[in-house]
Amino acid sequence: MRLSRFHLHTTKETPADAELASHKLMLRAGMIRKLAAGLYTWSPLGLRVLRKVEAIVREEMDRAGAVELQLPTVQPRELWEETGRWEKFGGQLLKIKDRKEQEYCFSPTAEEAITDFARQELGSYKQLPVNFYQVHTKFRDEIRPRFGVMRAREFLMKDAYSFHASDEDLAREYENMKAAYTRIFTRLGLEFRAVQADSGAIGGDASQEFHVIADSGEDALAFSTGSDYAANVETAQAAAPGPRPDAAETMRKVETPVQKTCEDVAALLGIALQRTVKSVALVGADGFTLALVRGDHMVNEIKLRKVAGMADYRAATEAEILEHLGSEPGFLGPVAPARAIRVIADREVAALADFVVGANAPGFHLAGVNWGRDLAEADVVADIREVVAGDRAVDGGELRLARGIEVGHVFQLGRTYSQAMKFTVLDENGKAAVPAMGCYGIGVSRIVAAAIEQNHDEAGIIWPAPMAPWRVAICVINPKKDAAVDAAAGALLDELQAAGIDTVLDDRGLRPGAMFADIELIGIPHRVVVSERGLAAGTFEYRARTAAEAQSLDRGQLLEQLRGA
Amino acid sequence: MRLSRFHLHTTKETPADAELASHKLMLRAGMIRKLAAGLYTWSPLGLRVLRKVEAIVREEMDRAGAVELQLPTVQPRELWEETGRWEKFGGQLLKIKDRKEQEYCFSPTAEEAITDFARQELGSYKQLPVNFYQVHTKFRDEIRPRFGVMRAREFLMKDAYSFHASDEDLAREYENMKAAYTRIFTRLGLEFRAVQADSGAIGGDASQEFHVIADSGEDALAFSTGSDYAANVETAQAAAPGPRPDAAETMRKVETPVQKTCEDVAALLGIALQRTVKSVALVGADGFTLALVRGDHMVNEIKLRKVAGMADYRAATEAEILEHLGSEPGFLGPVAPARAIRVIADREVAALADFVVGANAPGFHLAGVNWGRDLAEADVVADIREVVAGDRAVDGGELRLARGIEVGHVFQLGRTYSQAMKFTVLDENGKAAVPAMGCYGIGVSRIVAAAIEQNHDEAGIIWPAPMAPWRVAICVINPKKDAAVDAAAGALLDELQAAGIDTVLDDRGLRPGAMFADIELIGIPHRVVVSERGLAAGTFEYRARTAAEAQSLDRGQLLEQLRGA
């Protein structure tokens, strides 16, 4: 491709409403242009990248045995009524009336439409399993569309839906899809993690999210160095603590006149923060409750709500605290409360000996406290804390924290949709059976933005090679003045293209500085400069996008260098 | 591809609402399934065909130098207000309100969106010309969606828009696009014609439609055997008639008591219908007018309205006829009217001598009438008739009539949109200039239906090879009973695929009759049967979809036969 016959339009300005690096860079590189809030035109440059992502997604879905089809984007209300989602989906569902006042929506996802297709097509267990997918335009009426294509209203999504005669077969396909997703994100050249979604209500492995790791990610993740374990920080688990040491100290009341936080108490007493215990006063279904976590830990609300009786807990009022503990906040603890209370101890707290808690008396804490001696064992011992970087992971590795951008989701739906839509097939015994379903999404257009969040520098985008609009850019110095230079560049272009290396020739005739800035901005992995001086010396200037310096290579060296591009 | 790992679901029933062969066959073959009125799911089988068409369209657009991008399907009202089309587009424009009550439409075409993109991107004549295209979902809210994907509401369209510094350059690109379209439809293996659209208001060659020829087509076309001239019957022109012969007869009044039609008069008088003249009484801007066409011809309203003063003509009332001609309809003529009238003669009528017209007296006609002797030369001589099969064409060939399905349109838009949207670039003199625009559409999904209309028989679809879901189908007899047969079929599949021949292996284990019926229904061009008996004899049964008989071929002959498939 010659750039003079393409349409590239970069800009220097950064629009005021662009906050994220990917949004700024996509606009500056001219990959996208805004048509209206959350609606973007993909320019020729942007579309090249989008199509490369799409092609890899499609190849791996095909390889995994999924079969592509295409559902309408406009879908009738009646269908969405069958599952109750016409109302339940909420404001993101863009509702449409046609000229006959019939109601439709612009598909934000397609469980209803695919189940309708399936119930027309599939009548027997012999036709199962099957996994249908599409790569198609979706619309979600975001209340505050932002971050460019990261959270656009109209976007490109790969959505797949599988149908199964048994839960076991669904679980098998779920693993198959996880493997396909791993291949996709690996092939795209992205650093990513498969993250356990909050699976409380659904169970085990029924849902995982795929995140591209990037500092700007919306989600805080924890992952292990010891395996591919990764989870949202809110649901991540660390390894259980070791056995509780024997008590070595006697309990004593210590004066902490103004020390209300664990940090202050630890400093005053000259002990490790890990030996202090935070008492959080709550009211659950079983009444007044103290939740205990170590001084260096935080209560994790999602985990705590899974403890029996705590699904709808609330913070205790000052009056309730005074009534049950006889003290004001800052000096609370589980030892000898004024009235009977429930105690929920985090596993790490239950494993402590000789720890420090509030004394339920303003200005005092208790040190050298031990379970079973100074107070009864806790009513509940559970994992109710947030993990922190450095925690030992369940697999023996170390937990690290990172931020991620969700780009994929795999989900064992079970029979929610097939049941609601009365979709049955005949089973081996000739009886009507409701198939189990899985769904598997990838935000194709979002991947483009996420890749930039993960891979950019001051000069612009740094594409992973498989996503780059072109792998190699040939920059010609003064093509219009020097026909020999232009011809040499053209010959190199032909040679690289013939070798299957997707190459662009910048023959626009820009000054070298402006040309190099464009090529860096749009993130081409390899740059070759063809100049009169180089030709005279028989050399080409080569520079990798990530290299600090350019190299002078002869033709053989250059081709060797680019062969793997 | 093994069919057991695909999803093929054919049906025997023909739905009641399916009228066209393509609609019936696409449903029977399971290429599409209806989701709602005018909304269809493309099944895996259907999508394979759609993608093949899409790929050829894309390749030829790229080859022609157009650059692909993608515009949002949802577009804001403000944009459509700029050209006045928010109102003018009419009921086909699907209007949408988002959660903030902002108004949008689902793009039925994209002149506004592309011009908005262009005015953000293009600032100088140096960036011209450029031709942007996309292949994307469109929506037209048809009042009566029908014929399956032939006239669906949601459909796949290739739309291209070019921008130019001059009209000459627009005309050049227009020819470039016509050539690309010709390559596209030729490569698709379709019989088609480029047809001059009604170009009255726009001029010369400013608009052409591409039609696939099919008996069921909505449009009546005339085309010449002498060149690639083709036009809608309503605008088609025949060659001008030769010079008028000398008068040979004297005018005489003949009795035609009940003969009101030219046919009846010609029969009564024993003369050729071509010598009779039909007088059509009209009122135009210049008052009462007789339009004259030969008895074997029909007035063409579109042509007639282009005659000065006739743009808004209407039929004359009986009272007006009586007032001007002194007669009732059936016996009208241009000779000696009661009052002054305007006479518009078709070119063929003006070239007649010794012709027959009504005598403006009930029960009488005039025979042997001659221009310039029995009545003054006509006020206007023009081509105002519809062409008929067998007419001599302008190029010397013969005009034939056919029916066509419009699948493409090329159009020199000029500056209508760029002007309305205040899009200017700086010209060579640094002055703001409004670029000229062209637009070029192809109904990608409609092509699939049109191809079937043109190519089918009792047994099903007959795909032109480039559009076929697979070029070759290997049918295995009893694959589950006989592992050797299955292995032989698998080896043949691998060999054909390796040779680049898109092949499917029907290993579903159906009875031969049902399997062959499916393969014929879905229109696979070449069928190979692998059976135990064949293997024993070292032969394969081969049959082309269009052949009456199967042949028994050895492996070498078979591969030779399929090499070009």
C-alpha cells in the first residue's frame, strides 16, 4: 500500500474531552472521528486495525468449532418480553418504534434472538452441541459514553451462544471457549488475564472475564505468580493462614489516649500492624455483629455479604454501638462486650495469638489478647478481607495487583433463557428437554483501545505486531525530487509484500521529521528509511518502534531483520 | 468442512408468505430465518454465500482505489437536518430517540455522515480525489417488507462516496466505478446489465443502475444486441425513424361505426396497425393538447413530461374534449379540430404518410392522412413512446426486453450534499471550493436473492461457482457403517481443500436420496459420491449441478474435472 493512495490524517491537537491515552491517540492518529456522543466513524486507518482483530477472533472461533451466522441488529419487543428483559435490561436498551408503531430495540446482546433461531432450527439432541457466533454491531445506550471506543454506544462485538444436552457438555464447551479466548488474546500479542468473575450466585467456574492489563483499567485485579489464577480484587482469595501460634502473653489493658486507628496503636506500642485487629460494628440478620480483620487489612463487602445472615448488613449506629459495647468508636473490641454480640473473624484474625483490640473503653486497648482464653472463639471464621499485594496465593505463588480492562466474558448461562423462551429438544428418550446454554462475548472494538492503553509512549501507539495497521513502514526521503529513491522504495515495498509482510510506503513527500512523527504516532512496529545518501552507501536506516536508536543495515541484513515481522 | 460439524437445516415446506423463488429457496435451504417483518437471521449457510459476495465486492473496490472505512449506523438528526432529508427522506427513515430524548436515525444511506467525516478530514484540493466506501448494515423501514432479503428492512450494503476538485474528475471516477461494478458482477458469474437510470433532471450519464437479469425482476428493461446499451423501458430510446415517405393516397373519411381502438380500425380497413395513429387528449401548460403515437405504440409518460409545457400534464375531461374536438373519445384526431389545439407527435408518427386517425366525428375515421397537406406539421415532434421488443436500437442493434433486479447504482451527485453541508476545501488558488461528489451503492444481501432468481430449477438453487457456499460436495454413503469409505472421503476432502477448492463433506449419515436432495437444494456446483461399491471399482460418481446425468470417474479424471472448480 502506498500512503499517497490511502487516507491518513493525523492531528497535533488533543481534544479536551479525551482523558484516556487510547482515546487521545486514536483521535490524534486519525483512527476514529466522532459523529455524535458515543458514535464513532472508523477511518481507513482505524478499520485496518479493527479488521485485524476481527480476523484473529474469527479464525480462533472457527478453529474451536463454533459456526458463524448473523442476527438482525433490530429485534422485536415481543422477543425481549419473553425473558422479561424488555424492562429488566434498563436504560442501556435502545428502544425503537417503526412507522407502524411496532416496538423494537437495537440489539445490545442477543440471547433472545439466538434462542429464537435455535428453537426454529434445533429439534433433537442429535443436533447438539452447537455453538453459534457472530461478529456484529451492537448498541448500548450508555448514560455517559466516554473514553472513545472504550465505552462507545455503538460498538463491534463477537458474541457466541452454545446449546447443550447436558450441564457436563456445557462445562466442556466452556473450557473449549476459554482455551479459544486464551489463543485469541495470546495471538493478539496482549498481556491479559482470565479473571474469575463474582460467581457467588452462580457457583464455581460459571463465569470468567478476560482482562487486558493496563494501568488505566477500570478494574482492580489480583493474580498469582504461581498459576494462571486471577480474580477481581473484590473476590480474590489468598491462601489460608497457617495454624494459630500458642499464647505467649497475658492480656493487659494499655493506655491509648488519642490512638483510635490500628496504625497509631501499633506505633505507640511498638508492635507490627499485623498484630492489631480492627473491629467493624455492623447489624446483620442476627443482630449486632463485630467483623474483625487485621489492622493491615480491609473488610471486603462482597465476601462479608456471603456470610450467613449478612447479605443485607448495614453499619451499626452510634447508639447501637454504645448499647452493645459500652464505648464510642475507636476503642471497640470483641472482649467482654456489654451485651451479647455476634463475632465474625477473618481467617487471618482467627489465626492470631497475642493480638491487640479495643478495650471498649475510651482511651484504652487490650494487648496480649488470645482466643479461647480472653474471649470465646469467634461465631464465624471466614475469608472476609480484601487481598493485598504480596499475599500468598492459594496455589503457593504470590498475589500481585494490577488493573485491567475487560475485553471478554465467558458465561455458563444454564437454562435461564431456554426455559423462559420455551425452547426444548427431544432427548434420547424422546422426551422434551430444555437445553443448557453458554454465552461468550468479546468486545472487538474495545480491544483496539485496550491494546493502546497497554502499549504506548510519548510518541504514540506501539502496536503488537498482529494488530498493527501495517507491520513495516518504508519512509522515502524526497520521493518527488529523486526518482531513483522512489523506485528503490517501490521495489522494497513489492519485495516485502511478496514475502507476506504487510507493508506501507510513505510516499506523501512530507519532511522527514513530520513523516517519522506520523509513523511513530500510528505505531508501525518497523520503520525503514530510503534516502539518496543511503542508496549511495547501499544501506537502509532501520528502527524498531521500541528501539532507542536506528541502525544502518545493508539489504540482506534488512530483509533478515524484517523476515519475522 | 465436514457437514456434521456445521449447522445445515433444510426444510420441505414452503411458507405461505413466500412468493418469489429466491425467498422460498432461501427458506427451504435454511439460508435465512425470519425474526420479524423484514428482519432475517443469516444462518451459517446463508452467511457463507453473503461473505463470498462481500469479499468480491471488497476486492474490486480496493483494486479500483477506493478506501474502506466504517460509519456509525446510528446517526444524529442534526446531521440529516443539514440536508433537509430528516423530513424529505420519508417514512423509510427509521427514527430513534435515545434515553436523553435526542433524535437519531438508523442509516438507510450515508451521504450526510460521510460528508461530515470528509469536512473534518479534507481541507485541501491536494487531498482529493478520494473515494471512501464501507460494507455495513443499513435499515429502510419499508412499508411492506417482502420477498425475503430482496426487500428486507435490515440489509447489507456496500456504499461508496467520492470527492473531487472538478466535475471532470468526478466523471473520471464515475467511469472507474462503472468498470469496477462490471468486474464485480462479472466475477460473481451473474448475467447483468448496466442500465441508464432516468437522467432527465440530472443530465447525460450521471446515473446508472446495475440490474441482474431475471424473469421475476421488478423492472422492465430494454437492451441492445448491438452494444452494452441498456435502459429502463420507461426511458429507453429506439433509433429515430427514417425519412417520411411521400404521400400516395388522398385523405378520405371512412365509416368505423363501433371501431374505437386502432386494432379494430386496422382490422376493419385491412391495413397494418403501424399505419394507424392514436390520439391522446391531454391538458398541459399550453392548454388542450393531442399526443400522437402509432397504433402499435404506447405513450411513455416520463418522456412526454419532458416536452416543454407538459411537466404537469393531465388527461383532458370529456367536456374539454368535446369543446376542442367536437367529438367523444374513440374517434379523436388532429385534423381540423373545433378549436386551436397543440399537437405533439411521436417521431414515428411524424415519419408516417397515408395514415389513419379519428375524424372527430362519432363512427368515422380519416384514412390517407398526410402531414403538411391535410393538417399542419405537428407543433412538437419528439420521442414520446415506449420502446417495444424488436425496435432498432440507436447503435444499430435490435432492442430486446427483459426484466431486471436492481443490485447496484452509480450516481454523480454533484455538489448537492457538499453545498448543503458547507463542505469546502482550499483550491489551487487558496480559495474555498465546494467538492463534487459521487455515490456508488451495491445491495450485497440483495445480490444473493437476485442470483437465485436468475439461477434455480425445480430441485433448488444453482449457484454461480464464485457465490456457492462450497464449490464441491462430497457425499459419503453410509459413513458410520464403513470406516474405509469415510476415510477415503476424508482424504479426498483434504486433497481438494489443499488444492484451494472450497469443499464440504456430507458425513451426516443421511440416506442417499435425502442427502442428494439437500446438496441440490443448496446449489453446490459439483457433487462427488464416495461409496463402498465405487471404492471397490476405483471410481467416484461425479455430477455437475446442471448436468442431467452422473458420470463414473477414476481419481485422476475426477481431480482433472474439479481442478477448475
